[in-house]
Amino acid sequence: VYCAAPSMPWWLLQSMAKSAGVHIFNDAGDVMYMNKSFLTIHSNEAGQRILRCAKPTSLFEVFERQQTATDATEVKVDLPAKHTAIYFIGTADQWEKARKKD
């Protein structure tokens, strides 16, 4: 795909990614970052989000110190507007062990 415009709307980029076979974690157009240890989401608007993981995954929310999911491929979370949530990919015990290594 070639586009000479300086930017494209998120839904167009998402559509192209889906057609290329890219795994989409969230359909809401929120800003997301992910690596092997963390999944971060920043919500533009308030509401429920469905986070879809490619394989069964455990998520621990580091600010709230709460286990959000255990071995799930779909996780429903309610987020306020303009909110950032950081999820450690693992359990509360794994999070504590990782923190103590520093």
C-alpha cells in the first residue's frame, strides 16, 4: 500500500494490518504498546475494551496491583477516558519476582 498523505486514520491502518494477517489486540483505536513483558493501553474515550491475546496469557495491572486475567485469550477491561493502564504479562507472583531482581 502506498499513501502520499502525511498521516492516515487509525481505522485505515488497522484495516490494512488485518488484511495482512497482523494480530490486532484491540479494535477501539487506542494507543497500545507491547513487548515480551508488558502490554500498555491508553484510552481516548471511556468504556469497555476487549484485549485479544494470540495465546492464553496472564495479565497483572501494575498500577492497581490487580490480576486482570489468568490464561485468557480475551480480556474485558473498563477504562476511563484518557487513562493509561500497564499490564505485566504474567501473574502477581511473577511480577513480584521480576521487581525483586532489580
